Amino acid sequence: MTAPPPAAPCCHADGLASAPYDAERELARELTQLRRKVSVAVVLTALVMLSSLPFLPSWFTSPWTQLILTTPVLFWCGRGFFSGAASAFRQHSADMNTLVAAGTGIAWLTSLFSTVFPQLLIAEGLPADVYYEVAAVILTMVLLGNLLEARARGQTSEAIRRLLQLQPPTARVLRNGKPVQIPVSQLVVGDLVQVRPGEKLPTDGVVSEGSSWVEESMLTGEPTPVAKAAGDAVIGASMNRSGSFSFRVSRVGADTVLAQIVELVRQAQSSRTRVQRVADQVVSWFAPAVIALAIAAFVIWFLLSGNPVLSMLFLVSVLVIACPCALGLATPTSIMVASGKGAENGLIFRSAEALETAGTLRTIVLDKTGTLTRGQPEVTQFERLPGGALPADSLLALTAALESRSEHPLAEAIVAYANSQLEPGDLPAVTDFEAVAGLGVQGVIDGQQVLVGTPRWFPELGIDTAALQPLVERLEGLACSVAAVVVDGRLEACFGVADPLKPSSAAAVAALRRLGLQVVMLSGDARRTAEVVAAEVGIERVIAEVRPADKASVVARLQEQGEGPVAMVGDGINDAPALAQADVGLAMGTGTDVAIAASDITLISGNLAGVPAAIELSRHTMANIRQNLFFAFAYNVAGIPIAAGVLFPLTGWLLSPMLAGAAMAFSSVSVVSNALRLRRFRPTPLPVAAS
């Protein structure tokens, strides 16, 4: 490693993950070395080619001069090819380095023999020709291809660089009641940061005072500013558009959303797809086959012509034109570009394999709460039941006390509603609290056994719910989830809780269906409630009344039934097993850290519109890779018979090694240029406002 990075740019020095910066620095060093080698190779190769002209001074056109000029090109500029070939040989394999090293090395050795022992060849009636320019031109062209690859990687890392530059260098922090400007690297969790209009947020936190509109498009891909008030989470590097506010720091350094996005993009760009692994396997047998074919061409033409120089030309030409150097660029270049475009649009692919698989999906399972809906349920109905004995205030206090111990979104809605109806004060204490997954909660309050949960739970406990059924049917018809309250075995009341749909949900579902996917909604709600919500967004297949622990088995069942590849989209802790089980798991960036960790793709904005966008990007990327593979092989494979001399007896056509090298280089240029077209990708917009 080289010396530590300088203090600027600030984002590198202020505690963001160092690995992306190290990768950027390593790439810059590689580019510098390649440019130096290419520059030297171009100059020396140009001189070698000039030295082959007959009208120049004899000392300059001497084979010894060409030897002196060519040797540094091969063994300094092209040293990496020979060391790579040697490494492959030690492992009893062959790769692209083997073909390049063999082709240029044999041309150089043949020329060296003609230079040192010309009389031996002349005595046999053979010309003492040299092919230094062939070796030099081929090495230079391959090096140019490597330089193109490195530059392409630099261009595809542009998204990471832009992300790294988003974070401001300093933050305004209240210390001892006074605002102090400090470097972002000195922020700690719990600091109170002030933000003025037009300033970027230095890190993640929760608004404590004031309100504003914050633009998060640089991280989430959402163009519309988001309203922020006390209690709302804010993301570092987002832009404060209007009012002033203060927020309490919740994450710093590598724990921030920005740092995690940068790291995930970097990992995705360096990972490998199944297509790339297949391509590597192809090269592993293609290279030995080409070497065998080149040797066969040499032997056949030597037996036919008795001319070792002509035979050597065929051997070198086959080795050079068959070298699938562009194959090494075909997949990784497209993956790097696509990963960067995904980051720009709020789509973070955890691996190249996720990017590859997303385009092959046949079935997509959408969790209802927090995915199709806002995930912020509200109590819309509170109904007392006949036979209830407790006053409304007492009943609400008991319910709020019990539900305050639960982490379920419906529980939060009920607690918020109860608090809005009660006078401020302490809630009664709860003992023997127990949460029954997917059914409800229970506990003892002031000596009374209190249960709050789904109506289907109570028959299991021997509680008659006949009087509750008409009310349940009416509320479920309004797309409400129903939570009933039982005190000492007596039905007291029920709550109707509705979770509003996200504005983009219906359009996103329609987009998924246009892409040819079967859309399934998964919900723990009663079937009737789930079907009402599904109908609103255009989903025909509903799997309802699913307990959290059973979500993964539902996904597995769909896979076993041949409906895969299957994707799962969710946001909660209870979605994590299903996200991991799916062929592709997509987590809402607004969801829990556990769900995001279990997923393959993260939708930073939490907008369902990112799902069809991810699938579109995957399909564009895989089509691009297939085109690249064609470019990687087409020129080379088509030229092998000509290089081997098939047309030579009939037409006298001889594919010189230099032309073979040019074809090989052109395939690399075609691959890189085609991969960079992905930078123009734009997801199909949905005809609704972003949520």
C-alpha cells in the first residue's frame, strides 16, 4: 500500500468506509502504470515498424536494432502476460495470458534465431526473415485493450465517486449550548446538529426540533423532496431545501446509509455472475484447444511446404487471432456499469448474481404491510361490543398498556389512538406479558387477564366470537385489519386498523405484470381484508392469514411448484427468512436492518417502483452481456480458419499476425463500447407521483 490518503476530499478523511477509497486509489495506480507502459510500447513499436522500411539507413533497419527496440516491449511492457502464463502453466491450465505470451514469444524467438544465425537459414535456402514488428504490434494492441478495460472500470466507478463526494466536510454541532463547526469525522452518536436551508446533512439522525423539506434523490432516486418534522429520520448527504432544523445523530462513519451504499455497490461491482464463471470455464478449455490447433497448423504447413518461416506465421496468427481477450471484459464491464446505474436510481445490488437473476424472475411475492402499504397503520374504527362491562376510558387504558409492550405496527396504531383519547397519565403496569406470533398479545393488568389480537385466535382459547363476526365482516370489507379486546374471557371491543396504500403501488404492480411476472400478495391479515387491498392494486392471487414464521415456507412452496425463480419483497424483521429463501430478496430501504441484511437488492427509497426498475436493469444488463460475448468471440473464431491457412492454397490469402492482432483489439473495443451503452439506461417511469 502507498502512503495514507490526503485530508481532501473530505469524505475520505471523515470516516466513510475506506475500502472504496482504497479501490479507487488502486485503480488510479493501475491506470498510471498502464498508460506508462502503453506510451513506451507505442513509441518503440512505431520505431520498429519504421525500421522495416527499406529506404532508411541500414543501421536503423538492422535486425539487431529491431531486437533492441522490441525486447523492452515484450519483457517490460508485456511482462504481466508472461508471468500470468507461467502461473497458469504451474497450475496445469491455460488462459488468455497463455495465448498472448505464446504468440508473441514464439514470434520473438523465431526472429531472434534469424538475427543470431541468419547463415544457417540461408544455407538451407530459407529467408532469414524477422517478425519483431509482429510481436511488438500484438503486445501493444493487447495493452491498449487492457487500458480500455481499466478506463471503463474507472468510468463505471463514477457512481461511487459521486456518492463519496456527497457528504459535507463539516457539521454545525451544539456544544455547551453554542454552535461549533467541527469535521464530520469528529461527530459522535447523540450529537445535536443544526442544519440551515441549502446545506447537506453531514450524517444520519432523527429530527429533534424544527421542520423542513429534504431532497434525498441523490441516495434514493426519488425526485420529490420529503417533509421532515420532529421524530422523522434523516439521511446523511441529503439536501435541506427550505426550513432550518436540528437533528440528533444516530449513525456515524461506516454505519451510515451512505457508507453502506458505497460498500454494497463496490462489492457488487467486484462480484461474479454465473455467466462469467461459464465464460472462465470456456477459456480454460478454449486456450489449450487453440494451442493444439496452432501447433497442428505449423506441422501441417511444414510438411506441405517445408518452409518453417511460413509455418511459423500460421502458428503465430492462429494464437493471436484466437485469443479471446475481450472475453475478460464482456461480463465485468457490464456488471460494473449496471451496478453504478442501479446506485444512481436507488437500487443497491448486493452481488452480480442478484443482478443476473432478477431478469429471469417469473413470480414475485409482495408482503402487504410496509411494501404495498405505507407501513403506518391508523385506527379508523373503535367499536364497543354488546355485553362489554368496562368503561371506554378503562378499556382503552388496558389496551394501550398491553399493546405498548408489542412491536407490531398495528399495536403502535392502537397505542397512538388510545393516547389521543385519554388524559395524559401513566398507563397501568403489565405482568406476565406474552406475544403470540401472528395472533396477538396477552398479559395481566390489575388482576385482569387481557388479550388483544386477531379474531381467529380466540376460538382456539375457547372464547365465543359469534357476536363479533358481523362487525369483523364489515370492517374487513373496508380493508381494515381487526384487533379484538378480551378481558377475563369477555369480548369487550374491537379496533379497525387501516394501512393506507403507497401511491405508487398500483402502478408498480401493473408494471410488473407488463414485464410478464405473476404477482402474489402475502399477508397475515384475514383473507377478506387482504383481498380488498389486493383488488385495489390489481393483484389477483392472494395468500392470506400467513403467520410470520410461515412466510419462508410459502416462498419455498412456490419454488417447489415450479413457479420460480421467485422473488420476495418485504421490509420487516419477520420477512427476513422469506427474503433469504427467495431466489432474489428485495428489501425496502425504509425497513429493518435485518430485512436489508437478508436481501439481495435494497430499494433505498422504499418505493415499490424500484422493483420493476431492478428487473428492467437486469434484463438490459444480461442482453448487453450476451452482445459482448458475441463481440468477444465473433471476430476471433471467424478468423481462425483463415489464420490457419485454409484459404492460402486457393487464393494465396495469408492473415498476417498483425492483422490478427488488430481483429483481436477491435473485439475488445467493441465490448467496452457496447458495455458503456448501459450508462444511458433509464427505468420506465410510472404514471404516478413517487411516494
